[in-house]
Amino acid sequence: MSATIHRLDPTRPAPSLEPMMSLVAADMNAVNAVILDRMQSEIPLIPELAGHLIAGGGKRMRPMLTLASAKLLGYTGNRHHRLAASVEFIHTATLLHDDVVDGSDLRRGKRTANLIWGNPASILVGDFLFSRSFELMVEDGSLKVLKILSNASAVIAEGEVNQLTAARRVDLGEERYLDIIGAKTAALFAAACKIAAVVAERSDGEEAALDAFGRNLGIAFQLVDDAIDYVSDAGTMGKDTGDDFREGKVTLPVILAYARGSEEDRKFWKDAILGFRASDEDFVHAVDLVRATRAIDDTLARARHYGQRAIDAIAGFAPGKARDAMTEAVEFAVARAY
Amino acid sequence: MSATIHRLDPTRPAPSLEPMMSLVAADMNAVNAVILDRMQSEIPLIPELAGHLIAGGGKRMRPMLTLASAKLLGYTGNRHHRLAASVEFIHTATLLHDDVVDGSDLRRGKRTANLIWGNPASILVGDFLFSRSFELMVEDGSLKVLKILSNASAVIAEGEVNQLTAARRVDLGEERYLDIIGAKTAALFAAACKIAAVVAERSDGEEAALDAFGRNLGIAFQLVDDAIDYVSDAGTMGKDTGDDFREGKVTLPVILAYARGSEEDRKFWKDAILGFRASDEDFVHAVDLVRATRAIDDTLARARHYGQRAIDAIAGFAPGKARDAMTEAVEFAVARAY
């Protein structure tokens, strides 16, 4: 165990994802090769549509976590390349279906696949990528990995349905919101990290530590994403400010602002979440309210809490470049909104 | 090898699915118990929506094939119960997504899930069932079964995208049509049968024979389905006559009627497939044309060809109740339209 204590420290220079990207750069080339190879099909629409999203400027956060976790464990094989690609395929399939479900037009500043090719194509290519992700896992041949990733997939889908059921319920509450993001976002982050411990044949304790790292990072990541939607200075990962508000999504900033608001404020939030307040002026008012109630500050404070837990989850691993890069990746994730 | 020759014989009494249903009745109860148990979730919408379709009057054709194939091989274990449920989940997920893709309102004479709960819920519950199907396979633990079913899933999705790309192309051609139905329908029939040979630990030759049985039956089944759409006397599996025509689907009856039609007929089909001919009168005219060109007769003749190949594929297995029931099931499948 290392005695170094990593803390989220606002006085240090801005944290960056760069160390983690450098750490896994060579491995990521191998993963990209698998992704490109395995998204092919005789049906030209499949690579065309899948490529739009896969080449569309995503950071490959989840496969990066698999690769970094493997580095942390000193794994020197190459099984994780195929599995990291499999994780990215699950994620891409989810994004394709999410954009249909939400009726989104833009993702990462680009037109969504459903806008260009239509909902049917997005649904079916999502299904294809999802099936392909399982084929990749089966080729790897570890039943343990298959169990982790098939369970994560079911949990993600359950989380998405849970979110759908919760739609437009302004009184959702923080607990259920955490259940939802724990399922729809954090489960795949956790699985992406945990499978590295499986391929590296490490102990149950190390598996659990990496699971906890990914899960807490995933929750922090989603909390910050949800906060960014109400932060008007953009430049933040291509996410359009105000999207969640205009779609009537109930995220933690809304939950806190609603709970802390006056009678009048609550009326505003109810109307907004029901879709009756989607103008630019309404959004400006919403930003005022989340600021006045400190809902954004506290959403980010919650994110820092989970970020710190992620950092502490890997504190027991050997110090070095991998652990430092993963720690800084967490710091970057929670610092994005500043 | 048995010397008995089974032939499709129009002079015998009407074939029935009943012998196959009796053959597997006890096993099917076990499969239904797995299905009911594993479609549960803490999110109430999931069992509600899934149950609508799963309890919605389907014949459980695909799990029935797994069970019958296991009987044919004298398998006495119970691994096939979980796997048959897994196959049904894949099928159900596909139906949920298909109905969204096609914008269908009715299936088996009932309102579709997307009509009742909306497209987002159908997409996401489909994803859940698909993930759950993989969890069931992983619990079984056979990498060979996982490979067969994950490959079948990818092929189905590819076939669906192929069909989407081919939409409204009246000059599709019989070969590409066969590719599409081979992927979107026959691949899962083939896999459902083949996995029985895997759990029963039989030879590659027996696996291949059951794969061929399922694949040919699947093609025959889809051909008859596509013919039935142009046969006006209903009572045929809850399928609404004229649905394919009104949705502009290019099926074999259309392909043959178009290829064999006059200049004027071709103009009619082109307009119809583009969606400009969807009235009841247009459908009556379409029925006249497929009859006049013998397109229905020949679609059914093609179905009998594949049905015969299915029957011959299992001719080498021991004679008995299982083989007879499977043979009669094929006869039933191809005789449905008469």
C-alpha cells in the first residue's frame, strides 16, 4: 500500500486527461484497429453510420479506462484490446439508441446519426454493434468477463428505462437520480475497469477496487455533465448548454433547485420539466435559479465527493505513472465545469 | 440412417403443429417459468411491456425448436430450458425494435407495445431483453452456445439493416431477398436448433444437420408469411393481409409479379412500393396481379422446396415421435397459406 495521499486540490495547475491518453496511446491504436475492423459489414450503411459516431470526436473514455487499468496492473498481454473495443461498441450502441429515445439532433457538436440516417437505421445499427460487442467478448473467451459485461449491459438498459419512467417528474429526488446515473453511466465505467483485473488475473480485492474506481468516476463524470448543462460558458466537451433543460430532463441541479426553491420557483421548474418553459429567456431564468440556490455548486461538490472516492479506491495500487494518470483523469473529470 | 422418406404430400390430412407442441409441453412449462422469472425487474415498466408481447399469443416457435431438437437427440438434462428462454428473449427484443422501425400498430391482432408505451420504451425494453438473453447464456456457461447465439444476433441485425437499405426497391431481386430473410428470420431458427446439439454434446455433423433443419424451415416460414400477406382469406396466424403491401415491403410475391408483369403492371408496383398505392382498391389489384403472374403459387413452391430440405436435413436421425413431430411442423409451416 502506498502512503501518498491524493487530494482534489484547486490550487494546483488545471488537471488534464493528457497523461492518461499518453499512457495508453499505443494500446489505443490497437483498440482503434479492432474497432475499425469489427464495425465493417457487407451492408455499407453499417460502417457508414457506425463510423460517423465512432470517428465523431469521442474521447474513447471507457476503453481508455480498460487500458489504463491494465497498465496499473502491469498487464503485458493484448486481450484487453479486443475487450476495450467491445466496451466501446456497447457504449456506441447505447448512444445511438439514446439519441433516438431523446430525439436529439446534435451530439458532440455534430448532427446525430438519427437525424442523418433516420431512427430505424440508428436502432438497427445499434443492435448490430451490441451483438458485435458480444461476439468480441466470446472471441476472448472469458466467462467472467462475459458475465461482467452482459450484466453491465442489462443494468444500463434498466437504468435507461428507469430514467424514461422518471421523465418529467420534478420531484424525482436525489436517491433515485443516483440510482439512474449509477446504472446508465457508472455501470459501464465500472465494468470497463474491472475487466482489466480479470484479464490480468488479479485478486477479487483488486477487481473490486477497480470496479469502485470506475463506478465512482462514472457518477462524478455524469454529475459534472449534468452541471455543465447549466453553466453558460461553453467549450465543455461539445455539450450544448441548456439541452437537458429544453428536453425537460430532471438532473441533480434541477432536483436541488426545486427542493430549495420558493413556491414560485417550484412552479417554474414544474412547468419547465413539463415542457412549457423552453425559451432562451426561460433558460436564463433557470440558470439564475440554480445559481441562487447553489444547486450547481452542490452538484459539483457531490461530484468531487465521488471523484475523491474513485481516487482513494486505487490508492492501494503501486504508485507510478499509471496511478498518477488515472488520478489526474478523475481530477480532470470533476474540474471540467470550472 | 433411416430409410423412411418424408414428403410434402398435399393429399394427407392437414398437418398440424400440435404433435410438436405436445412433444415439448412439459419442457415448455419450464421455459415459460424461466421467461417469466427473468423478464422481471425493479423497474415496473419492463415486465409490463415485455409481458404484453411475451404473453401476447406467440407460439414460441423458436424455443419450441430448441426443445424439439433436444428431444430428437434424446437429451435428458435441463440446460436447454434456460437457453430456449434466451432465444425467445432475442426474438422478443427483435420484434420490439422491428415494430418501432416499421411503425407498426398491430402484431398478432393486438396493439403493439410501441403504440401503447411509445417508441422509447420499446427500444429500451428491447435492449434490456437482449442483454438479459446474454446473461442467460453466460449462466449456462457454454462458449460454443454463446458463439452461435451472438453470431446469430449480429447476423439478424445485419439482415434488418440490409432490409432497411433495400426498402422501396422493387427491383431487389430474389437473391438479395433470400439473403435478407436468411439473416433476419432463418439465422435464429438455425441457431435455436443447433444449440440443442451443443448441449447434448453431439457431433459436428449433427450440429450441422440441425442448423440446416432450422435454417431451411426459417426460410420456408418467412416465404409463407410473405405469401399470406397477399392471400385474402385470413385466419392465418393473426397476420393482417395487405400489411406488407401497404408498408411498401418488397417481398418475393412482389419481386416475381414485378419481374413477370407488363410495362403497366411494373408501373403499378413501382408506385405501390414507393407508397403511392395504399388504398383497398390498390390492394385488390395487387392481389389480382400476384395471382395472374402465379407469383403466390411460386412463392409457396419455393417455400415447399426449403421445407423439403428441412425435412431431409433430419432424415438421418432416429425415427420416432420427435422426428415425426418436427417433420409435421415443417409441413404445417408450408401448408399455412392453403
